Amino acid sequence: MSDEVRLGQQNHTDQRCPLCHKTDIHHFSRIRERDYLSCRTCQLIFVPAEQHVSADEEKARYDQHNNHPDDPDYRAFLSRMFLPMQHRLNARSCGLDFGSGPGPTLSLMFEEGGHRMAIYDYFYAPTPSTLDQPYDFITATEVVEHLHRPGFELERLWSLLNPGALLGVMTQLVPESTPFADWYYIKDPTHVCFFSPSTCEWLAKHWQAELTFPGKNVMLFQKFPAHHAV
């Protein structure tokens, strides 16, 4: 039996969930030489860190993305996040697009809508100062599935939000009707965390936030003032 199989089938009890940090983990599946573990607390499905691709391999894959601000199809895709959030924002809100990628576009759409924007991306816009100021809204589109430490990163983003602010997350949620092994989303080696509606609901409860699903695979979390009772 290989080390990887032992990791998935025997040593998973030593793992901590990268989102909620609990140890109630079980082996969910092994598909195409990758193990998938599942957390019984927050329902996150994740690939163990030992099986993540290197940073160089990760960036090489992102460099192949052909997303451009002038591409109407790409803008239409991002509108699934832009439109419901824009509808809820006050004029001239200050926002952050986290994980903006090699061709920042969502930030431009919000700027065109009259808002002030900052961007951050680990590979393409690694500016630490953008993660050290408050925001009225933060977007993370097609990002959380790539995070090696989703608990750390999401807590950091949540801490940057003003009271009443919004965190928008867009990611493909674990399908209920398609077998996990057949799901196209797991074929990307840079995808290492897979959220379900139950995972999002756990996050909302953890943050004492209001959670809405304004569209398919789009989640909005609203941060209440500290004195607000949920």
C-alpha cells in the first residue's frame, strides 16, 4: 500500500480540517491518485496538504487562464456575483476583490458601478497593505476552492469587513445529483477545497452572519454589528 493510500485510509484521523480546524475527519474518496477527506463538523471536502501541487505548478496553471476584461462572456459569468451585490451596496462603497487573478475584471465592473476598489492576488497582486484596511464589501470569485488554508484566509477577510458589510463567495458547490467522482470540478489539480451548502451554513453560523444564495453557486454573507442578535 502506498504512502498516499495510507494517508487517506489510515492516517486521516491525524488531520485537521483546514476550514474549522476540527479533527473529526473521515476518508471520503480516492479518485485518480488523490485522496478526499471530509469534515463531519463543517462538511468541507478537502485534499490533504501532502497532495497539493507546488506553487510553481499552481501558477503555471493560472497563467493559462484567458480571462480578459473586454470579454463579454467573462463579464456575464462575473455578473452572477456583481449584480446581486451591486443591488445591495450603498453608493461609492469601498470594496476588495480577493483573488483577482491575472486579468482583474470584477473590480473594474464595480468601479464602473461607482465604487472604489482594491485588488489582492497571491500570485498577481500580492500587496499586503490591501489586507490591512476595512471594506464595505469583499468578493472572492472562484477562489475558495484553491485555498490551502481556507479557515485562516476567510477569517482574515471577515475581520476586514465593516459592520453591515458583505462578503461574496462564488464557487461550484458539491453537487447532489452528480457522483463526486464524475464531477468536473475535482479534475483541476489546484482545486483542493470543496464547499457544500451545509459548509456555507456552518460559516454563517460561525460568524453569526446572514447568508443568502442569490444565484447558483453564489453566496452572500452579511456581517451584523457586534450587538446584533441573530
